Amino acid sequence: MNAYLYSRMLICYLKLRVKVFSLGWTAESVLKPLLEEGLREDDYLLIFHAKPLDSVAEKRLKEALGSIIKVADMARIPQDNLQIIEIDTLQEYCELVKNIIREIKQYNVPNVESVVAHLSGGMRILVVALLHALSLLRQVWNRRTPFKVFIWNEDMSKIHEVDLTSIGFPLENLSKSRRELLLQLRWKGKATYKDLAVNKKESTVKRLLLEMAHQGLVTIEHYEEMKKNVIKLTKTGEIIAEALA
């Protein structure tokens, strides 16, 4: 049995985490999150980098990859679990995204525990294409598999989580009633069903909000001592409400 088939068999049986990185000419954008989050021997690391265009870039890339491989070896990550993927950023954008999707979707198996991406290194076009690919794969992947994307500040002093839900959210499918509720919550901050029942039956508002909670737009928290439910916008809801306002 060749190494590829063996690795695919392992993927089918192990509970695995998929970690995706965009790499520039320094290793810090990969090593810092790896060391902070920790590594397991069954982790799969997908390192995407742009094809170097000159000898200087090629030398720096080689040094960065050497540092990453060294850390992976120390963590006992199997060689087949570390995938270094070169992307030609001079190709058409559509082909670039398609190639990235092909690489990542190999790991769409029932036992994936999580997909976490750090997109802080590398060329801007590579980062945008990776974000595009991940936002699409999240929608077709196993819905129980959490997808998270993080981007660091330029000086690596602060990390930001990208809200994948709001990227490409189909606003045209958001009814007028749902839009009104989002805007009310943007203004109020938090509210009860009764507070939001303006020109509508409370039962109708409750049904709409339950559907919006399923969409990831609001949270509904029950407070037993007050015998009421309190509704707030999620981060996704805040972003979409701001766009609608």
C-alpha cells in the first residue's frame, strides 16, 4: 500500500484537526499560532505559499519552511500530515480559488473535529483567495464542523477572528420583517419579545426571532428570575444590521 492511500485510511479513522496557514517569507505567521494553540500528533497542517518569483524570495521561503518543519518534527507530526502547497498567484483568480478548494476539501471527512485557519502571512491575493475558499467550504462541509479564521495585526500583537457567517450572507433572502427586527436590535442593544412586537403580534415576532437565531443573527437567552427572554444581536447580526442601516 502506498503512502498516500495509507494516509487517506488514517484520515478516515482518526479524529483530526485541520489547520490552514498562509505563509509569506517569514515563519512567524505560522509558528506563533501553532505554539500558542498547541499541536497534536494527529493534526493536519496545510501550509499555502505563493510561488516565489525570484531567487531572494525562494531563499527566504526555504528558510521559513525549514523552521516550520523543525517545529513539526519536534511535535512528532507525521510527514504526511504536513502539506506544503505552492500556489501560482499569477494564474486567473477563479483558478486560484478552485485549486485551493481542491486541496482543502480532501479533508472533508465525518471525523473532522475542526478547521482553523490563520491567514496573516503571504501575498494579499493568496489571503483573499484562501478566505474565499474557506467561506464556501464552510457552507458545504459537515455543518457540525466548526470553521474559524483568524488574522493577526501586522506586528502580531492582536488577533482577530473573521466572521465567516456574514461573508456572502444572502441579504436578498432576508425579509422586510427580519430586517426591521435587526435594525430595532441595533438601536436597542437588547430587548424582549414584547419590546420588539411593534405593529406585529408577539407570537409572530417570536417565530421570526427563533428563525433568525437558527441563522446565527441573534441569541435568545432565558432569564428564569425575570421570567422573560432577552434577545441580542450576534456579531454576525451586528455586521449585517450595520450594512442595512
